[in-house]
Amino acid sequence: MATGIYLSAMTPLSGKSLIALGLSTSLLKRANKIGFFRPVFNGVTEADDPMVKLLTSRSESTISVARGGISLERCRELLAEGNYEEISSTAVSIYSEMAEECDAIIVDGTDLMAHNAATSEFDLNAQLSRDLGVPVIAVIGAQSSNTADAINAVDVARTELNEAKVDVLAIIVNRCDPELVDDIKTNAHRGVHNRPVYAIPELPELALPSVREVVKALELDASDMDETMLNRDIHDIKIAAMTVSNFLSQMNDGDFVIVPGDRSDVMVATLASALAPSFPAPSGMLLTGGFDETLAPGSALSSLVERSPFPVFNTDLDTFKAGRAVASVHGALSNGQPRKVAAALGAWSNNVDDQELLERLDLDRPVTMTPLRFLHGLIEKARSNRRSVVLPEGYDPRILRASEIIIARDFCDLVLIGNPEKIAEITQKEGINLPVAKNEGDKGVCIIDIDNNEYSEDFAAAYAELRAKKGVTLEQAREKMTDPSYFGTMMVKKGIVDGMVSGAVNTTANTIRPSLEFVKTREGVNIVSSVFLMLMKDRVLVFGDCAVNPNPSGEQLADIAKASAETARQFGVDPKVAMLSYSTGTSGSGADVELVIEGVEALKVSNPDFPFEGPIQFDAASNASIAASKLPDSEVAGKATVFIFPDLNTGNNTYKAVQQTSGAVAVGPVLQGLNKPVNDLSRGCTVEDIINTVAITAIQAQTL
């Protein structure tokens, strides 16, 4: 039977969507299949509901099943009639169906948007939670409240819910003044069970509308627009009614410019401003008045607009009506903009002890490990023991977008290498909101200019000393330290940062070479190798070496096995190591089999603290029925979790074959064996790949 949690807004505009999003990620730690139920949904159908869309459409969605009960319009009709029974019976019926297939269900109550119906909506939420038999998380919106008001709201909410005979699981005060969060947490009364009250600060960025939201509200044509263009935040609206010089003096970064379609002077000036590093760049431009010929192919402005770093739209509305329409658009987390989702999840993780919250529920820890649970766990594990990572490719937009999300999720400290002005120019052009830490303790990335910093001379001297036996002079060392890969690796070597991630632009050789030169391998390790974490449907397997060593010797295979077992443990996989060959046991012979036997013998001599088997074929290592016939007494056969391939050709092709044919998610390559973590990206990496690799690097740094 599923465990349910009812989210009940105790005040209008409580920001309950943040709580639903955060709770859905936390429940993944204890539930395989999570449901989301809106007893009263917004829209014509349940699929139109913004929260259903948010929690089901994201690539990282944790929700397996989402359902709705009745529409908000129908609900209000029934409430006006005093007819709670139809609402409740529909909710109980649908919830019961969901409970048959879900481990946990988030029930998202009404939002108290109708101020004159707040009492009836509270009564409805209380009734539904009782009828469904699920405890309530009460959400209080504390915007514009002082500490005393917020504490009083907690007491009132607890009293009202207790009087309504509702089982209160938790109370969360949301949208607090950031300066008051700690005061509210400390002073809010805990109630009879002595449970903490959680407080989450207001996030101003959630209220900023995006260009996409304006496009949707005004039904603008964005068919040829890049997704990143539409995700830009709108910080303010500027209507161009002045002369060009006066208008430009009023414009700021992120402004949405509304201009009559015949003001070509303002259009050209705004485009020029966006392309000049020292001038502001708007989030977008709307041409009013229906002057379609302005942007028609072959027109004087069309070629300029095609190269515009911000989106340009046309509307038939006049300037006044367009301004009013744009001003009426408000940002919402439920629209699913990646940076807003990341900020919300960061605020949840930093302010809610989800372990304590989940302990209040009767939920066993799941036995299986799904890809989504593993990837969410990476972020949480990285956050649990915070480390710092340097990204030397500071001019790549993917690196900058990943940095934006990482800072918002707030799970490690980041250092970018590059000229601050150039990075600012790129983020401005790309619509990336990347906070920069100016002082110690500030939230944001630290940027180190490789051409003007306090470290270069010291780094060069250290490199010259470390490579003196290779004949490296100080002048040559200075030249090396102008290479971001060498500079970033020296930051790791010196302990200024804990790890490095590179390879979005650089080759694998360029990424790894500096670490081989002076970070070196750990004591007892003779070779740097790699693994891929293969996220199968219900478990995680470790494949090595699939990226670094073409033809390892027997002793090197043993080294790779030991390093891979250690990596497996770091990421929660109990290592059972299979030394792979085309032969199982003594069934075959030949040079390739002898190589694996040599590796197995070397592994035996080292007396490892994990079980291993070899030579063994992949099927015997992974399939219990085949293992029963080939190696019936083996501790590993049929249960292997770590697979060591005899050469790079076999390993690389196998991981790709498994990835492509089974739908497994391949995370890596994860480099292993170095004194400090340095990891390589594919040059075709996505923003998500970068985020995951940074989290992996931070986790590796926790034990090095």
C-alpha cells in the first residue's frame, strides 16, 4: 500500500510548488515509484495542470504516475453548493487506483487562490486528507512577514489542523525573508511531537518571467527560436519611446525591449548594444504595430536580426497594449525553466532535512537502484561533504550553463578559469545568469584570470621544480602555466581546489597529461584507469577500463580491478569483480586467456578485500542460471557488479553496446588511481553530463 503525503496551502501564494518539487526528489530515496495526484486540477484536463506538467515533463522527473481529480471550475461550483461528497469520492477512487501501483503519492491540495473562498478550501483540504487517510504537510507563505508574524502563522496553522482532526506531518514556512530564516527555524514552536518547523527563503528569481512565458501569453511566433533563447529571464520591461541615446542610457541587462516596428534606429542600436561587451544586452525584443515587412526576408534589418544574440518577435498589438500584455506575465516555477527548478531544489536541500522528514514516514529503503535515484543521489552525496572543483574551459557555453545550475543546486564550490570580462560577455550573450562571488562567503563562481592572477609565478616555479629531471626551465614552466589545463591541474596539486573537470573542448590526452606529470598516481597504484558507471533499470554496474589503457598487462589488469572496486564502493556499489575473458575457468587457452589469468594471480597476491572471479565470460558473470552450470560454487558468477575488460577495444565497444541496446545510462569515464580527482568530459557532452561529472569529482575528493 502506498504512503501518501498531502500538501496543504495555509495561506494564498504559499509557493507550494517548490515543496512538491523538493519532496518528489527526496521521496526518491525511499520509493521506487512515486505518484502525483491533484484532487483539483487547473485547466480543461489534468494534462493542462501546470504542476502536473512540471513534475512529469522534466528529463529528471521522479514522478511515475500523475493524475487529476476534478477541474477547479467544477470544484468551485460544488463548493458553492456545499457538495463535498462528489469531490471527495472522486479523489478517493483515483487515489486508490494509484495506490495499487505506487510506493508513495504526493497529493497536492488546492492553492487558496480564491480569497473569498479560503475557508471552504481549507475545509476541503482537511476533508480530503482525512478521507484519503494521509498526513498533511502544511505550507505557509511568509512573504512580507516578520519573525513574530511567521511564528504566529505556524501556531494558527497547527491549531486549525488539529481542530480539523488532521494528522500533521510537518509545517514548512516558505517564502521567508532570507534574513529571518534562522530566527523562524529557531523560535517556531515545535508542537507535541517536538518536530522542527522548516523555513525556506523567498527566491526572487522564481518570480521573473521568462521569454518563453511571454511567447506563450502573447501567442508569438517562436518556431525558429533556439531553446536557450526562450529560457532567458526578463528582469524588467523597457518601452522605446525616447531618442536612441537616451534610451540606451536607460537600458539594463535582461530588459525586454518593446519598440514600434518602424523604429529601425532603436532596433539597430539595441542590437549593437548587445554585441558590445561594455553595453547591456536585453533578454528579447518585441516589435509592435504589425510591421511584418521589417523582418521580411531580404529586408534591410532581417540579416542583422538573424545574427541577434537575443530573440526578436513581431506582434500586431500596438505598443501600449503590448506593454500591458507583457507586464501582466508573471514567472512561475511550474513552467519548468531549468534555472528556476535548480534554484528551487537548492533551496529545498539547504533548508529541509529530508532525512529527518522521511523518518516521520513508514517507508522502507528500496532495494533496487534506478538511474534516476542514482543521479539524484550523486548531488546529495556531493552536498553532504562539500568540495571545490575547477573548470578550466571557462569560455564554453555548456560549461557556463552547467555552472549556473550547479550554483543554484548549491552542492559544491566552483572555480572557472578565464578572463572575467570575456566570461561576462558570453553569459550576457547566451542569457546565462551566473552569479560571481566577489568576496569570501558569497554565493557564486570564483573566476581566475589566467593572464592576471596571484598564482602563475608560484605555479611555474613549482612545475619547474617537479619537472627538473626532465630538463624543464622556469621559462618553459611559465609557458605551460598559460595553458588552462595545466593551470587548473596545478590548482588541484596545490590543494587550492579539490578536483578538476575538463574535456568539453580539450582532448582526453590534454586533460589527463598534466595530472600524469605532477599529480601522479596514489601509493600502491601503478596505472591511471577509468570506469563507466552503467545505470541499468534496477541496479548500477561498473565497467573498466573503457577509456584509457589500450592493452593493459596482467599486473595492470589487477591494478584496474582494485581501483574499480574502490570506485564502486565510493558510489554505493558492493564490489564483486569479474575478470572477463572469452573463456570461463579452465575451459579455454591462448595468449588472451593467459593475460587474464596473470591478472587474476596478481590480484590474489595483493589479497584484496572484495570477492573476484576469473577468467570468466560476461554471460557467466552476469546471469545466475548460466553461472550455476559453469561456476556453481563461485561467489561472483551470476552476481558480478564490477566487470574488468581485458583491453580497451573490448571495454569501449561493450559499454557502448550495452548503452545503446539496453537503454542503460552510461556515466563517465570516471578516472581513478590519481592522488587527487581529475575527470574527463566528452567533447560532445551535454550540460547534464557536466553537472554529473562535477558531482562525481566532488564525491571522489571526499576520500582523497
